[in-house]
Amino acid sequence: MEATGTWALLLALALLLLLTLALSGTRARGHLPPGPTPLPLLGNLLQLRPGALYSGLMRLSKKYGPVFTIYLGPWRPVVVLVGQEAVREALGGQAEEFSGRGTVAMLEGTFDGHGVFFSNGERWRQLRKFTMLALRDLGMGKREGEELIQAEARCLVETFQGTEGRPFDPSLLLAQATSNVVCSLLFGLRFSYEDKEFQAVVRAAGGTLLGVSSQGGQTYEMFSWFLRPLPGPHKQLLHHVSTLAAFTVRQVQQHQGNLDASGPARDLVDAFLLKMAQEEQNPGTEFTNKNMLMTVIYLLFAGTMTVSTTVGYTLLLLMKYPHVQRKRVCLGEGLAKAELFLFFTTILQAFSLESPCPPDTLSLKPTVSGLFNIPPAFQLQVRPTDLHSTTQTR
């Protein structure tokens, strides 16, 4: 009985300590913008339902305005910007104050503040400047980049034609097409849509996107301090990231084996390796193996999923509202805009898009709304466009 009483007392003291820390943490708002009052230990969990983060943030913006503070868990304040004007003012007029990169708890252990996306300060400035210049040299935002995207879009259209009007889920093909564009820039390679390893890499990128945006992922973001040692979705996400990392490491090793030190760089990995050779005598260099790998892994993930998710959502919108078919500062902003425009124009010039079910039954509600909005799965039918009649109509 005495031992039981001792454990109960220790538990009560531990809970009291946690409550005290939570109260002190959530009250220390400093100069942060206003927002909903966080609860001890929970933060703003009640206002922000995991898995529907976007709708919760939009609801709060109606009450607190375009700039407000929420707490993901008891000790993690996040400043939210809603709308084009708020983002422009923050990133344009107050760029230094808003230049820091917040953490993504599910990925923090892997990236550990390295790479162009998860770094801050001088490391981020050097890596960002170098990566942007290297991508431009490789054709991003130029005619060479557009020709690369057009060639991939033609491959996608040929694969669509092979469906011969049968309903199919386009999500994997869209992700493979956009991934091939970024793989060409990163590794100088294009992969067949039938390549099993390439399919596994693309699915791993999709699994990563789903993991950080899912209800479990958002819950982990709020309570990672408690959930980290426990089983959960973060363990599966690490498996997906490991697949991306292993693929990237293999490509880098192949580049190291046949690198032409006299240049010029064939792709971004070459550019990094050449820069690392130039800086090898600099003890404070940021051009290290880890920063290279973390930068390339992130670009592989982002270049695969962000554009393809947007393309998928737009195809869904075009099927939902078929009458529309009759108008036709992000690191990769130029590439993304070019990809979206060229993929859509190539697809819409070749096909009319149809749904095997009535348009009014199609749902536009995201399957998951978290760090990303992920469109629901859907079936697509493509019919060859009659270009002659289209020209006469115009």
C-alpha cells in the first residue's frame, strides 16, 4: 500500500509539473499576433481538428483576421498568414522577420535542419542561392526547360491514349510525369512509367505527402514530444522517406563514379558535387554530403507531388464542371507554372475529359486537409479531341 501511495504521489507531481509548464508556455505569447486562447497541454486542438487543418484555419481567420497565432500542442506557436495580401506584406515588406523555416515534426529527425527546405540562416541563404542558380543553368524557366516538360507531356498523352476511353485512375501517371521532369533536372534521367523502382519511389513520395497531411500526421505535429517513441503513422512515414533517400543515394553514387571534374554540370547532383570539390578546403562550408542529399531528397518529393496533386485536382474540377473545357515565390515557382501550363494545354489539346459517373456526383472535398490538400481518388475517361471542329467553332 505504501508503494502504491508513493507512485500515486509521483504521478500527481509529474502531472502538476506538466500543467505548470503548459500554462507558462501557452501564456508566453510575447509579441505574437492575437489568436484563440490555447488550453494547457492541448494547445488549440479543439479549434483545429487534425486532418482538416485547412478548414479550421480558414474558420479562425474570419474571427481573428488574415494574421493570427495558433498553438500546435502546448509549446509550439505558429503564425498563420491567410490571403495574398498578408503573404505579400510578410514576405515582401518583412522578409527578414518571416524568413525562418518552421519545423515539420514528422520529418525533423530525418532532415535535422539540413537541406534547402529545412535549414535556416546562413545555411539556407547559401543553399537556396546556389540551388536556384544551378536549376536556372539547367534550363528551369528557359526554353530548354519548356521543351523538357513538353516532351514529358507528350509521353503522358500517349499513355492516356492507350486507355482507349476506358475509365482509369490518373494519379500515379500524373505523379510519374511530374517526377520525370524533376528527375531530369536532378539526375539527368527519365524513367519509364512501367519501371517498378520508379513506381515505388513515386508511391513513397505520395505516402510522404499523405503522412504529413493525415489526421495522424497532424496529431503528431501537435504532440510529437509525447508520441515520438510510440508506434504510429510517423513510423510508416519514415519508411517512405527511406525509400526516397535510398534512391537518391544510389543516383549520387553513380554520379560520383563518372563525374567530369572539368564540367559543365549535367544536372543538379553534378553541380553540387563540383561545388563541394571547390569548397573542400573550407572548414565552414555548407556544401556537404548531408546538405546535398537532404536538398535533393526534398526536391524529388516536392517536384513529384506538389504539381501532380494540383494537376489532379484541376482535372477533377474540369470533369465536375465540363462547360469550362469548352478556355482554355517558391523555389520551384517558375518550373511549377511551366509544368501546369504545358501539361494542361497538351492534355486538353489532345482530349476531352469525361467522368464515368455524373459530374454532379463528383466530390471536390479533399481526402485529407493538412499540410497539403489531397484530392479524392477519381476515375477519368479521355476522348480524342476533334481539332477540326474545334477550329471551326473558334
